[in-house]
Amino acid sequence: MVTIRYILVYNIQIMKRFYLFAVAVLLFFGCEELNNIVENTAPCDFQVGETLTNEAVSNGLQCALLKGVDTATTKLSALNGYFLDEVVKLYLPDEAETLINGLKNQKVLGSNLGEQAYNLLLKDIYEDLILSLNRAAEDAASSAIDIFINSIMDISFDDAMNILNGPDTAATHYLRVNTYSDLKGSFSPIIDESLNKDLIGDLSTNEIWGNFVSSYNSITDNIAFQLLNVPVLPDESLGEYATGKALTGLFIKVADEEYLIRQDATHRVNDILEKVFGD
């Protein structure tokens, strides 16, 4: 079950079509119920005539993205949605992973001193940290659909045909290029909140990260590792990094769904999708 706030308010003009979604009522929906809601939104419920107009194309693209976001957020917000998917799984920032691997490769007189120190003091914390980081992304993903909706509704008539005739993930690419900065700004506080939740035992991701940094740097304080010039690990916030990686994962999954709608007729679950992408 996922929690979704969903009230649709839309305004139709003859020359321009923009839809404003206001989220106000707290309801609990299963996946099937959520799909029914997306199905009944204005773009997905659009009645297609004999001629494929720009208006129909615009609605079809909006419907495809709505369904893509719906499916992506449902998959990624599930338990292990990020953690067991290597395509989107979150690890630590590259700098931190490089330092950790460098520590593990330190040798003294032929002895794997760095790897021994890692296994003794860091390995268990690292595994908890990666699990918790992905749990935070999964927790935040359930709120992403509300952030995406207004952006999806702003695809204009002028852009619709170019997107339709573009690559198999053109609509997702358009959404990312035109909305990423705004989406990141809205998604960042949600990720920050998730990073501070006790998702693994009684510890939050930020607390586990703090423990990991302290344990790593206690090793670098040892005289043997000082002589090897092993660098310290900066205690930098994970918020911005986790926001970027979590959003990247969402866009990857939305693109996957767009591709399936374009290429696989079984994923065109209503008339507007069949007419726009089938033709």
C-alpha cells in the first residue's frame, strides 16, 4: 500500500492546455487503485478522434509520462526497490568509495593491513550504511509522484510532435531537461527528512554515516596509516548526493516505462496511448 495525495483540478483553454493538479486529500491506494486514478486523469481520459491532432499527441505524451512516473515510484518505493536493483542502487559518493578502496589496498611488509582494518572496524557499518541509504531513497520515492505531476502537465503543443517523433525516451528526456532543477529543489527536503529517519534499527542514515566517518578516521589516526599518508574521510552531508542519485534512478525507470509504451502494445493500456503510439 502506498500513501498518495491526489485531487485533480484542470483548466482547458482552446489555444493552450495546461493542467493544474492540487494535492489535498490523504488516501491509501493499492497499485491497481492508483492506476485507475491515473487512467481517469484528463490526459489519459482524452477522447481521440479520427485525426491524430497535436492536442491528442500532447495528451498521449502526458498520459505516458504519468503512467511512467506512477510505475517508477511504485517500484522504487517498495522494499528493496533501490537496494536490489543494481541499475539504480545507491552507494557512497565516488570520493568516499575511492578512499575506502584505497584504505583496503594498503599493505605493510606484505601484510594486507588496510583490508584487515576495514574488515574489523568498517565492513559491518558500511553494509548498514548502504542499506540505510537505499532505504532513505525508497522512503522518499513514494512522495515523488506529487512533485512530477505539474511538470508533466506543462508539455506544450509545440513540443509534442517533436517528442513523439524523437527517440524512445524523448518525453522523459524532455521532462528531465526542463524540470530537473525545480524537481531537485522540491525533492531535496524529502530526501533530507528520510535520511534523518530511523530506518535501520534505531539509527538514521545520517547517524550511521557519522559512525562510519568516525571509525574510518580512527584508522587513519593510527601511526602506521599516518606513515602511509592515508587521507581522512570528510564528514560531508549526504543530502545533495542522495537527492541527485535518487532522482536519477526515478528518471531511469520512467524512461524504461516510456520505452515499453512505445515498443510494446501490451503496455498501451487505453485508447489515447494506443492511438498516439500505435500509429
